[in-house]
Amino acid sequence: MDEIKYVPLTKFQIEPTLDDKFWEEKIKRSIQECDSVSTLKEIATLLARIATQRQGVIRGLVQDMFIFNNVAVESDGLANPEIKP
């Protein structure tokens, strides 16, 4: 059996696309211009949902990479960021 090769997630090209960067700027501006707490909560909830979905996709792709190529991403590269009060 092949030996498992552990690599950092940064080894892969995971930079945001130009479309992603424009979307990020649009969201930032919406947040900065928003005066409604309830609207900000809706935006935060949406962003949390998107982040969770993307994290699941990343984990699934990493699992497939391991199954098909014996390449594993270091576990700290897949951890969710800590929220500090």
C-alpha cells in the first residue's frame, strides 16, 4: 500500500476568483452601509451558512483526494477559525 503523504492546505491553489473578490466587496459595503441590527443578523446568518457549506465541500474534496491519491491535508488546515469575544 502507498504511504500517506501529508501536505498543508496552502499547497493547493485556493485563492478566491475575481468574482469571489467582487462578491466579498459587495457584502462588505452592504454591511458597512447597514443601520439595521436585524438585517446585520440576517447577513451574519447567511455568511455562517455559506461558510459551513464551503467547509463541508472542502472536507469532502480532501477526503476524495485521500481516497484516490493517498494525499491527506494536515488536520489544522481544515479547522474552523476560533471566535474570540
